[in-house]
Amino acid sequence: MELETQRVQSIASLHLDVIPPEFIRSEEEQPGLTTFRGPVPEIPVVDMGGGDEEKTAEEVAVAAEEWGIFQVVNHGVPVATVAALQRAGREFFELPQEEKEKYAMKEGRMEGYGTKLQKELAGKKAWVDFLFHNVWPPASVDFSVWPENPPDYRKVNEEYAQHLLTLVENLLKWLSKGLGLEGHVLKMALGGDEIEYLLKINYYPPCPRPDLALGVVAHTDLSAITILVPNEVPGLQVFRDDVWFDANYIPNALIIHIGDQLEILSNGKYKSVLHRTTVNKEKTRMSWPVFVSPPPEKIIGPLPELLDDENQAKFKSKKFKEYKYCKINKLPQ
Ligand code: OGA
Ligand code: NI
């Protein structure tokens, strides 16, 4: 048991009207002070069902270059599959605390149920609990960290993962073409059939002071690309033109983040977007990002096809696991 780890869900269940001081962000971070309230830009929406693949490919590439985040509609993942994924995840987080603790993240492991344990540099904590587990490829999946309850948890998560394979294949194809390369290049550079799909479920309970706390603090994703499903409670914020603003969201869309690995492979053409999440006073927010990343040993660097005398490498090449180690430990890249 990891009784020393107090879950945010347990703190929220006390219905305090203040938050413990370690959740109060610095003034530079507090959403109440730093969220831009003027007219905000809208993140791009790409219709994947328009029938004109070349146009879709171009829209995806432009959004990845200019924004690093976009939404896709008519993406081919059935509404019922997404609804089942959300229902199963919600039912897991609604289980009694001791049941969830069976899946508590073990020391040094990435997968399992948890709360950010080690305090961040400024000594602050984030208002979120989470569950992490790989969903693909089969050789990377450890079912011992998958909830046994609800009973159909495994079935619905496997079904969702299958749909994502097709979606990611298409996105990588279009993003390769956007670099002037053949459709298979990015997939192969990321490890082909060994590309790993890591699901995270974020659980952000109601928070008495959403103006002072953050869910996930400002970051770019370590992945190549992230496919995210939110619930109906807003909270995702994007940093652009020097301001933080609330991301617009279309019901049933999927949110696509470009992560660090695609920024590196594209030598900076595609942008890894800076984002964070706010929390809600009355409602529980949840989200289901799937981080699509190379296998640990894969060496990632700017694609040689993109480099010449005028276009020098802006990033070092190194194993994904080394990149990850540096990022997690906040070491220079
Ligand atoms: C993350 C993240 C965003 C969200 O977990 O990396 O950015 O909307 N989540 O919950
Ligand atoms: Ni993120």
C-alpha cells in the first residue's frame, strides 16, 4: 500500500472551501491571473470525412506547422467506442479507494494509478489523479495494471486502441507528405509496428479554488503525437501568441497534439504545442490522452532527408529513452 500518497480525489471528497497550500500555484501560473479573457483564436478543425484526401492531408500539415494542435471530426472512431471508453474509465475512478490502490504505480514504474508524488521544483502539486497503461503493441502491454473493474474495461480499451491505429497511420502519412516525403517515412522513423501507444486517464475532481490551482501544469508532450478525448467539462488551455486561452472543443471531435518527437523529426517544422489544464469548481473533468511514441531504443533526430547546408539540424539525435530521461528529470536536452 502507498498510504503516504494522498489522492486528489480523497482531498476533494472532504469538500473543503480552501485548498491545501501546496496546490496554490505561483502568480505567474495561476489560471485566474493568467488566462486571457479577450477574443481568442480557435484551434483548427480538420474534417477527415470530406472525401478529398489531398485537402485533408494539407490541412493536417498546416495545422501541425502553425499550431501544433488541432481537432479532427469524422475521424472514423465510432461515437459508441469513445462513449464506452469514457464510461469504463469513469467507473474505474468511481471505485472505492482501496480498490484503485491495487493498481498503484510502483516505484520507478511508468504504468499504474497515481498522483504526482514528488513535488515539483517550486514545491507545488497538481490537482489531478491518473491511470497510465500501454494499449499497443501487444508485446508492450502489461495487463496486471489494467483495471479488472468494470469487467468490460479491457474489451473497450482494446477496441478503442484498434481504431486509433488506423487514425494514427493516416495522420503520420499526411504529416510525412507535408514534409515533402513519402507517406511511410514518419511511421518508419518512429519504429513502424513497434510504435507504442500509452493511454493516460486524467481525473480532475471538483476544486474549491480553480482560479489558484492547475490540473496538468504547462508542458509539451514527450510523444510523437497525442490523441485526446475529453469529457464534457472544459479545461484544456493552449499557449499561443504569448497568452493562455481556453481551447474550443467540438463534441465528438478528437484533439490531436503534436509532441516533441515530431517536432524533432521534422527539424522544427511541426510544433510541439505548450498546453496545460484548469479544473472546475463543481464538476469532475476527465480526459483520455493516448501518447503515441517510439520504442525506448529508437534513435530520434531530424530526418536526414530534410537537412542540407541551408537547413542544419536543430536538434540532437538520441534514443527516445534518453530523451525521456532528460525531460522527466529536467536535464538539458
Ligand atoms: C496531458 C494533458 C490535457 C487534458 O495529460 O498530457 O495535456 O486535456 N492533458 O487533460
Ligand atoms: Ni499533454
